Amino acid sequence: METKIAIQGIRGSFHHQVANEYFSESLELDECMSFDALVKSLVGNKTQKAVMALENSIAGSIIPNYALIDRNNLHIIGEYYLDIHMNLMVLPGQKIEDIIEVHSHPIALLQCGEFFKNYPNIKLVESVDTAETAQRIQENQLKNIAAVASPIAAQLFGLDILASGIHTIKSNKTRFVILKTENKVLPKEEINKASIKFELDDTPGSLATILNVMNNCKLNLTKIQSMPIIETPFQYSFFVDVVFEKYKHYEKAKNILQLMTTHFKVLGEYKNGRKD
């Protein structure tokens, strides 16, 4: 049976690449042009799972996506770290001197800032998706316009790569999470990472106390992201990732944190995707 997967972007996008590499089974794609549309696809049962970018080693966290996961009660069931290779691509026959504009997703453009400093005459234009831009150049035979996208996009849409690996920092990874509407996927003994969310008031030392609990329970904090709660000034939501060797250590910490925080929520319990 085919699994239907929601991705942000179209075939040839980095989300498509992750879907191909993460899922070994046959899959059908729902190509969503925004993260809101991706969530709607999953919540509306149009798809069974979704692939969502959450943070990049150069551009940082995609903060609105944390809120989307939380607000729609989605569950992280896995993660995948993809090495990102940004490439400048054009219609065959075009040269870099011919390029007036470069179109791509804003995060892709941000990751290639140093490269484009060498071409101050080129205007950078934000678009909804890396691969969609490559497709549009091919379909409309757009001259003097280049895309920044993956090698697979150049291959799929018949474009020439003028410059490869143009991202500023060569070790460029994006962390993608795999989402479902429920979280019953892995047995406890296979789980060694969790994403949790909680709220704290601005009492001095409250966050330090929470971090001490995690440390005492042998949890390794790999990510902490704070977000102001709009309705209640000077109060914050915290999105935290922890890794651990034994599920029982995490379970102990979870029980304590539920008592010490408000609006405690498990966003996902899954297998650590880091290979290093």
C-alpha cells in the first residue's frame, strides 16, 4: 500500500529528497506550496505523514513551524538531517553574465549570501519554493533568470548548473521532522530522543531549575527555543529537544517536569537522526 506524504514544495525540492531517502516504501506525494497547506493536508487526513523542515545549521530555526506543530497537535515520529547543496541553475546556453535576477526560497537565498556579494548587479527575489522556481524557468523558458535549488531539480527540469555548492558554509545541514497526527510508532526501547514544550512565568531561576532536573535525570539538551506567549506578556513557551540513553531516565524527567511547568506537552518521542 502506498503511503501518501505531504511535502512543502514540489518534486525536486529538498523536502522531496528527504521523503525519498527517509521512506523506503512506495510513496505518493502531496505537493504543498506552504507549511500551512502541509499541515492542513495532514490534519484533514489527505495524507498519512508529512515532512517538515525545522532548522538549518546556517539560517537557524524556522520558528513558525514549532507553533504549527504545537497548535495542530501534531507529533514528531522521526527526524532526518539532510546535507544541503545549493546550486545556481539556468536555461541551457545562459551564462552568469546574462543573469539579472535569481529566484528562490528566502532561506535558500540567505544561505548563499556570500556568493551573491560577488554579483551586486543581480537582484535576489524570494519565491515559495526552490524547485518550483526551477520548474517555472523551464516551463516559461525564462531567460536572464536563475534559480537556487538542488541538483535533483536541475536534472528534473533540464537546467544547467552554472555554479555548484554556492552556500556560504559548506557544512550546511537542515533538520527535517516526520509528522503524524498520532505518536504510537516506536517501542520505548528504540526511543532515544524527545521534543517537549512547556510554559514558565518570569520567576527568577525557574528555567535554571528545569535545566537542572534534565541534567540530574541524565538528559542531554540538544535544542532550546523560546517563544513569547502573545496573550500573556513576559511569559514564554519553551520548545526543547533532549536525547537520552534510557527511556526510563526520560520518563522520570517527564513526570517531574509535568509538575513543575504549565501546559507541558510531548511533541514527539522518536529515534535520534544524527549520525555523528
